[in-house]
Amino acid sequence: MRHIAILPVLVALLLPALLPAQYSRRRTSSATANSGPYSGPAVTFNGTVKTLTKKELIVDLDPADPEAERQTLTFRLSKKTKFSKDDQSIALSDIAVGTHISLDATRDGDLKFSALNVMVAPPGKPAGK
């Protein structure tokens, strides 16, 4: 009779310890495709718009050495990206392919560039200077 009374007590004590072992725990990753708003200092690039969509901007960069080959970089665009011309805010659609621009960008958590400010600038002159 005494063994029958101990059995429910043992089950009550051991059951909670066994339940968590049946479920696998998922680790949440802190790094995502867009982790953190913008990390690191902003860098300014000058170049000509090659392709422009709602989500990305492809720019042919101005070479530091005129004899060097042109480099092309892709920048992400977001709701936080600001567009301007002559210190006036403009829409994305106001910038045409072939327009010379100056832009400030940072790297996201996945090491891709995100554009912060895109400014229309005459060739050879950075915007705002």
C-alpha cells in the first residue's frame, strides 16, 4: 500500500523535468539580413546613376585616377533614404539614369551598402560644397 502512495508523488516530481526535454529550443539569431538600422560611419560616394529602382540604386563611381577603370556599386534604398537637389527635397522619380550624384551610405549588418542621403550634384563637384 505504501508503494502505491509513493508512485503519484514520484510521477508529480519527475513529470515536469521530462516535459522540456521533449521540445527543441530554437536559438534566435541576432544577425539578420538587415540587422541594425545603420552601423558604422557614413561614407560619401560620387558617381553617375546607372540603374534606379524603388529598392536599389546602382552607381558608376567617379574614379580617383582618370585612367583607372570605373567601379560600380549597388546601394539599398529604404524609407529613411532622403533625396535632394540644391538643398531642396525631391522624389526618387526626379532622379534620372545618367544623373551625377553624391551619396552618403553605411554598411548594414550583412555588409551591404544602404544609402542615407542621395544628392544631385554637377559632375566633379560633391553636393552641398
